[in-house]
Amino acid sequence: MARADDAEESRFHDDLGRQHYQAHRFEPALREFFDAARLAPSPSITFNIAVCFDLLHRADDAYLFFREYVASDDADAERRRFATAAIARLEVAVARLAVTSEPPGANIYVDQREHGGYGSTPRVLALPPGAHTITLERPGYRPVTMQVEAREGAEVAAAGALVRIIGTLHVAATSQAAVEVREAGGPIVAQGESPLEVSVPPGLYQLEVRAPGFRPFTTMSRVEPDGRTEVQAALEALPPPTGDLTITSSAAGALIQLDGERTGFAPTLLQGLSLGEHRVRVEHAGLAPYEGTVSIEENSRGWLTVALEEPPVTQRSPVTWAVGGVGIAALVAGAVVGGLAVANHSAFLDARAQVAAGSAAARSPSALRDTGESLNLTTDVLLGVGVVAAATAVILYFATEYTDVRQSRAAFSAGER
């Protein structure tokens, strides 16, 4: 649990420091101000520390803390004027060291590291004149140590170039793939095509390898300082994309053929179909079959609802049958009358032979001749009517033909599987 009395304790030490200061006991005042700053740092306490060092004639420390105060966001104009003037006054009396680094932000250690740091670069330090060992450290970089000579009243530059500590990560795959390297739970640090080799800071990385037609490959890999880490991504091929098709029919049990192969009876669900167009045929005894195409898309399900209709029926005009009946009747009657005409002609020949022989005939030849002529004429008329009617019936048979065609049909829809 956070301490709720840090501010009060800091105020206590600050009050003691002010009392010592007013009594010109600057050493005890410094100790109290440092305790107050440790508990609750503030620009005003930094200013008080700088003033105490200045009054103790410790120019190096006074210069350092006055610069730290000026770099703060304190808005007190009077304190700022005093601190700026003090810095200008002390510059001619202290040895200054302007420490910079590339990249910036390195921790600065002077001579003995166990005494603690002097902040981070870039920073101007006030040090005793003479030789000093400056060490720059930043996480992920190799430390840099420099030997510098501080001169009183002068500012000496000390610039250090930090070398990043890296390792090598090599990622290969069993197929051409896209590689993405992330910090563990963080942003992308490298990406490209396999094989990918990159230099990265030591640490734990998340790798993702993707290739069309393969399952994504993910793993965690640790890169050691100055080491080489190799990762071989064994990509697993994805099964070919498929879709499903449900087929229903108005006639239960209708036979279903897909691309010429029997697949079952309606209703049925066909799973794992290859993508693209497929030929579907649905048939049932006594009904007109349906045949058409459906398009199967990736990870979709199609619904084909088939309505099977009655087969086509061919019909003709009733006049055809009436005219045909008349023709048949006329031909039959003509045949009968023709037979009577033949019989009458035989009787006529017999009667004429009897008259020529001087015998009396049962019927008069002239009467038989008249009857024969009538029968012949009737036969001709009946046969003529019969032939014309029959011919007309044949013509009407083909001319009045009508087929009632009702094609089987289907409705298709698709959605996500």
C-alpha cells in the first residue's frame, strides 16, 4: 500500500532544512533538503540544495543543481533569475563536461559507478578539474567508457557512440511464405519473404509465417546476444476449399445425379463439393426430369429446390377423328356397294345370256343394267368421299398436333456454410 504520509514527512524535513538555513547551518540544511527531495522531489527543493552548495563554496555541486533547477518547469521568475545569474557566475570557476551519446538517453557514471549516476545524456556536468572516467550505459547497448580531462573554467565535450547488442534471427519455411516478427506481445520489428534473416536485440519474439494454401505457422523464439537463432517453419497444407449443396424435390425419393454420378435420393445434403459449376439431374418415374447447373463457392452452402412436372402430353383436334371416321365409313360403304355392283353385273350377264338363248330371264336385263349403273355411281361417290376424307384426316392429324409441355424447374440460393 502506498504511504499516504510521504508529503508530510517531506514537508517536515523541508521545514528543518529551512531552520538550519536561517541559522547558517548549511551542512545540516543540505541533509534535510536531500531527505525532503527523496520523499517528494520538487524544483523549489532543488533550488534550495543549489543555494546551500553555493554558500558552502562547493561550486561544482552548486553549478550542477542550479542547472537542474533551470531545466525544471518551475514558474517562479525571481528564483529563475537568481539561478541563471549563479550559473553564469560559477561557469568561470568550475570544470564543465558536456556529455552526449548516440543514441541519447544513456545513463552517466563518473569514476566510481557505485556512487550512482549523474542523470542521462545529453547533460553538462560540473566536476573537479583533472582526469575522469566517464561510463555511458543504456539497456540493449554495450557500455562505453571514456577518459576525459576536466579543465577549470572550460567546457570539455565527451561524446560516446553506443553499439547496440544484437542477435541474428533466421526464419525459413518449407514453401515461399510471408514472415512477420513481433516483440513478445508488442509491435512488428521485421517482416518480409522467407528465408528472412534479420538482426534484432536479444529477447523473446513471436513469429508468424503465412503462405497461400497453408495453415499459418506461429511460434515463440528467443534471440541470444551475439547469437544466431534459426527457425524452420514446417507449413501444413490446407485441404482444398469446398462447399455444400442441399437438394430437395417436390417428389420425395427422386433420384439425384451430380456430374453424371448417382449421389442419392431427395432430400439430401452433399458435403465437401469442389468449387465451381456442377451438373445436377433430378428424376422420378412418371415425371419430367430436371437438369441444370449450380455454382459452388468457397465455404458456402447452396439450396436447390426442384419442382418436377408431369411429362409432355400430345393432343390433336377432334375434327381429325370426325373426318377420319367419315372417310372410313365412306370407304366401307363404297366397298359394300361395290360388291353389290359386281353381283348385279353378274346377274345382268346371266339375264342377257338367257334372253339370247330364247329363255325367259328372272329379271329384265335393262332393269339390271339401270341398277348396276346406279350402284357403280354410288360406289364411285362413296370411294371418292372416303379417299378425300381419309386424306383430309391424315393432313389434320399432323396439322392439328399440339403438345402440352410443362418443364420441371428449380430455384437455387446460397449462403455461408
